Amino acid sequence: MPRIGELFGVVFYLYYSDHKPDHIHAFYQKHEALFTCNGNLLTGKLPEAK
């Protein structure tokens, strides 16, 4: 899965062939969240900004 970027320590990977819908994984420290390509949260949670 290609790494598509990093912003403020959050790393983003594009997943397009493991299951539908196409989605983006966002990793921050021990947290993970999955988002659709239009930004809707599928599962997971990232900590809120302070």
C-alpha cells in the first residue's frame, strides 16, 4: 500500500485493493483510523488536537 503522506506525525496510506470501499489508513503513534477517500470515518479513532 503506498504511503501518500505525513502531516503533524500522522502517516497516511492508500488502500485500494484489500476491500471496498477504497480507503485511507491514518496512523498516529498507537492509534489508527480508516477513512473513505472523501473523508468519512469508517472505523477507528485518532486523538484530538490539543
